[in-house]
Amino acid sequence: MPIFKYVAKDAEGKTLKGIIEAPAKEGAIQSMRAKNLIIVSLDEERKDAGRSRATLKIFRKKIKLDDLVVFSRQLATMIDAGIPLVGALDILEDQIENPSFKEVLSKTRDSVETGSSLSEALAKHPDVFSELFVNMTRAGESSGMLDEILDRLALYLEKTSNLQRKVKSALVYPAVISCMAFSITIFLMVKVIPMFSEIYAGFGAELPMPTQVVMNISGFLQKYFYVVIAIAAIGGFLSKRYTKTKKGRLLVDKLKLNMPVFGILMKKVAVAKFTRTLSTLTKSGVPILDSLEIVGKTAGNTVVEKAVADVRTNVREGEPIAAPLARSGIFPVMVVRMISVGEQTGELEKMLSKVSDFYDEQVDAAVSGLTSLIEPLIIAFLGIVIGGIVICMFLPILQISSAVGT
């Protein structure tokens, strides 16, 4: 849809600048006149300018969850103090250091200044403000508790950010060590073992089978190193393309949940995120069907998303939440029963909050256990692979030494 850049004056004679989307220029004019704005200038932005902005997006600083936490909390404080929304957004724009977020806040303030509600203004930036963020803001506006909802949203984002950090800390260590082990193995195969091959070539004797196997692998890698790298790169590219498809993503997400060690952690993270998000939304007054739709979209796992979509369908037909959750097979019995009790007593959000707190602690324990389990496994792997290569290469020398000794 075309984007038009405008300069206009409001009823008080104040000059306003901003952008507006419309199918045609006439539509933009009608939209602005409906808001009682006097148009000074209205020009369509060129498509190549849009492309250049899209290119620049790659180099923009990423807007993190922590930025949104600070924004939500500070905006809640200012609204509670009685500062007008436009003024609060203006102050926040000056305080924010992230240039990308500063630009988004500037556009949000302009939208609010021209008559949009805060939720409508935020919805124009879906890459920054999620559906959850927009819907909770809308619920806060309609209930007159925007400051309280924003504060609750900040708390939710803070806990979500902490959860992500815990999972990353559990995954980064084994990933780094595995990369180091792989790099050392390749270095030994390509650079070190060929030196032994030259030495053993002059022996004229038959080499032990383990040594010969390692030398053959080394020779193959030396000869076809760039071919192997190219095949690995193409394989990685095709795998990434496949995982972006609906079928591929579903397969990968199923594997994540069924992995021997990491699968347990992933399930606990999924349960913690589901219960925390649903609790926050229902407590903020978002309708249950809308809440379940948002929870599904923000699940981060297509298996969980599909299960939540099925739950939403059954709830829409009059069934309670607990029964379809139990049928999904993803959520533990304890979670289902606590949700069932919450529904029966009318305290669903309280039960969900307790479950999410419990599973946050479970994720902590799982991360600690995972780290202590993975460390000896990685050390053993390094010892077996690298130590095995070294032993294989020294076997002929040991055989010669034993033959001389006898």
C-alpha cells in the first residue's frame, strides 16, 4: 500500500508532520479530512526510498526485550503521574538511547498526536510490538487502567527475558565447546596427520588398521576439503530453507520437544511461557478466545501452537480449557489439573500464575542440572575423539618400540 508523507495543521493551528498509508492519494486526503486536519502538503514516498529504508533495516540496532521493559515501566509511571500520553511519549523518545527504538517512538507519538489510540499506533509496528503487547494496551485503554496494564506487561516481559537468558545459557556452553572440538579435529586431520603420513611412508611396513583408517580419512579431507565445505554449506542452506516451511518447522519443533536431554527443558519452557502469557492476558481483561489466539502465536513452537489452536477451537464450542489441554499430550497432568481447579473456582489467572512461577523454578533447576550433566559428557567426547586420533597415530611407533625391545 502506498505511503504518503504529509504536513498538516489541526484545529488549533498546530503544525503536524507524519506519514499515512492509503490505497490512493484521494483516500489519504479523505482520511485526513475526517480527522479535521488542514492539509499543507501531501506527497507519495517513492518506492526506491522504501527499498532503501528496507536495506537500512538490516544495519539498524535490534530492539531488545529489555528496551520494551524499560519503555512499558516508564510509560506506566508517567501515565500514573498524570502526564498526557503525547507528552510521555515525547519524554521517552528523548530518553531512549537505541536509535531504532527512538525512530519507532517518534512515529508512535505522531500517530497518537493525529488522533490514533496508543494501541492503534503500536499496531503499526508489528516487528517491535507483538500482538500481546497491542492487545494488552487496548485492554488497558478500554478499562481505564492503562498504567496498571503497562506495569503488568513490563513484569511479564522481564520474566520472559529472564527465561530466554536461562535457556541461552544452557545451550551456548555445549555449542561453543562442540565447535571447538570440531575445529581441533579438522585441524589435526588436515595439518598434523599428513606430517605423520610422510614419516610412515618411508617405513615400508604395513600400518595398524586404526592408523590406516585415520590416515585415509585425512587424505580424503585433504584432497576434497573444498568439496566437503561446499557440500556442508549447501546442505546447511537447504536445511535452513526447509525449516522455514510449515512442514519443516513442525518436524524440527517435534524433534526439539523429543530430544533426550534438551527436550525436557524445552517442554518446561513451553509450559512456563504458555501459563505466564495466558495468566497475564486474562488478568488484564483480554477475552479468553483472543488470549488463546495470542498465546498460540507467541508460543515459539509450532507443536505447542497447534495444540493451543485446538484448545481454542474446543473452548469456542463450549468446552473448558483443561480437557483439550489434557488431550494434547504436551502439558503435564499437574498443569491440567491446576487449570481445571482454576476454572471451577473462577481463579484461573491465579492458578496460571502459580504454575508459571513453579515452572520458572523448574527451568532454573533444569538448566543447572543440564550444565552439570553436559560438562563431563563434553570432556569425555573430547578425550575419546582427540585422544583416539593421537593414539592411532602413535600406534606404529609403539609397535616398532615393542619389536626393538624384544
